[in-house]
Amino acid sequence: MADEVVKLIDKFNNLLQEEKGKFPCRGKLKKIGEDLDPLKSAVTGDLSEGIIKEAKELLDELHGILKECLEHKNDTCAGNFKAVSAWPRLRGLTKRLEKIRGGTAQGSAGEGKPEESSKEARPYQWTSSYIELEKIYGMDQQAKDVVDHLEKTTSFSAVGIVGLLGSGKTALAQKVFMDERVMDKFALRLWVCISPDHCQPEEVVKRMLDNLGVGLDEVEGVLTEHCGPGKLERVGVLLFILYNVLVDNSYLIVFDDVRSDLEPPKEKWYHNLALQPPMDREWTDRLAYGLPKDDLGGGSAVVVTSRSEDVGRAMVGSGGMVHRMRPLQDELLEDGWTVFEKAFREEAGEEVQMDAEWEEMKRLIVEKCNGLPLALKVAGQKLASKKKLEHRDMPPPTSN
């Protein structure tokens, strides 16, 4: 298997070197390729089969992502990706690669500083535009309300989706993102997950450019030429590049999971996405300056999701729409119960059945979970696990 890993590394890097056109995530894939090279000598040494197997699985996934990205080579609207956004998956693979490299150096993939270990114990769940629509309940009317608003866009509109943790904000944004009317109206769609650990302005804009198919090597060349002491600021130049990539398209950009604990200068950078860029100074101060507000192609829009209504309102501005997530209770009680019931059945399988009296208690169960989809799902899974344990502990029937 070690020889196969070496061949996969060589094949991956050769494909990147041979491909001269632009394609999404090229810069990120190239960096991963460079990090893979030292693994070739390591895997042929005295390594455990577990580490080699993990390296093989990682490389298989990388080849799949590279194939996806190459299918969008030289697209004029690479952001039209109908596949899952590659960036969050590449983030996860990069972390796995770091663990594997740590294992090759230390004999264990789990060693590291205490702070790093605690972070990896609860990794941030990157989101993407991918959604299994058949698993989403109680959001049809909410999605329609947001899509109706977006469809009326003539120049620029901003929508904030706000609600508690687990209320379904991301799921609603995904449902809107994949709506047929939205896909027809906006030629270019881009999903941007704002991780609390990766929300620095420069990194966010670079990530957007990368997913739009702009070569980060070229971007770095522009930054090197125009930025530095006595020259332009890097973020302002990046926003100018982003503006020029977007300006001839009608676009929809989703900024998912924007937190309320951003530091003051960074927090202001995200505010009022409807602002026009200034003509008399640099564009560094606001993300809004990189988002064209013209009516070319029928208008453009942004959707923001946040647990904080204050953050949502600050980002969409005074003219934006703020949608509060509706709990799956009262008129949406049956949808809330479906989430609970489906989670129970998926966890329990054929082994155990729900208690008959639970159906009569469904209003109480849903209300106990405050109608939150995530809470209902977790409750269903936990009760299923408990029932399975009880079922396994039951003594076998005795024969007469």
C-alpha cells in the first residue's frame, strides 16, 4: 500500500503541474501538493499500517476534489458550482494531512500541544451549499418568503437569516441557495462559511477568489507589485480584484454563520454590505466595497446567517430584510414531530420501535425541545439509543 500512496502523490502533483488553465481552488490544491511531497519518503519507512491507510484514503478524496475542480476549468462563472463547495472539504483534508505528518514525525498522529488537542476535540463544522432536501422539514414557506424577496431584486438586496443555535438557519440558506428560481435569476452563486477561526478579511476574500476560479498565484503577484510600505493595502487590492470578477454578473453570495464575538475592527468590516465603494480612498475598510451594486444581469444579492439578530441587521443594513427562524411547533408541530421521529428511526433501525404513547405526547416533546430542529434530532437519537440498550438487556424469552 505504501507504493500506491507514493504513486497517488506523484499523480496528484503531476496533474496540477500539467494543468495550465484556471480552475477553482487551484492555489489551495497546489499548497496541499507541496505538503504531500515529504510523505513519500515517510510512508516507505517504518510506519504503522493505520497511518498509511489513512494517507491512502486522504489521497483518494483529494483526487476526487481535483477532478471536480478540473471539470470547471476556465469557466467564466466558476462560482456556478452545482457540486458541493470544495473549500470546506479541503480545509478538513488539510487538518487530516497535518495529523498524518505529525504521525510520521512522532510515531503518533495524535500528539501535539495541549491547546491544539483541545481544539481538535471539537472541530468547527464547515458548511457548504450541499443539502439533502428530503431531510428538511417545516421550511417551505420560510424559503418561499426569502426567495420571493430575492426574486424582486433589481440592483442589490441583502437578507439576514437569524435565530438560535440549532434553529435551522444554515439549512434554510441552503434551501434558498438551491432553489430553482434562485438558480435561474443569479448566474453566479457563491457559498462562504465564516468560521470563527478563519474570518480575517484577507483570508475571507482570498477564499472567495479561489472558489471563483481566480488563481491565487496571480493574486499574490498583484499584491507583491502593488502593496507594501508607501503603497496600497492588501485587503483593499483584494476587494478591487473581487469587484472586477463579480461586476459583469448577477450574483448571490451566502455568508454563513457569522458570529457576534468578532473583534471591533473586524466586526465593522462586515457591516452594511449594501454600501457603495468610495471613489476617493482605498477600499480596505469594508467587505461591501468588493460587492458590485449595479443592475447588470438583473441585480445581485447577499444572504447572511447569524445567531445574533444585531449582527444580521448590521450586515444587511437599514434597507435589508431580516428573517427570524420560526420554531417547528404550533402550526409547524407536525414538521417538528417528523424531525424527531425520523431521527429516532434512523438511529434505532429495525431493532426497536417507538412507544405508542409517544405519539400522544408529541406536542409536549416538541415544546420541550423549543421546536428547534437540532434539539429534536438529538432527542430522537438519544431516546433511540436508550431503547436499543434496554432491548439488548432484556432476558431472552423462555420456552415452556
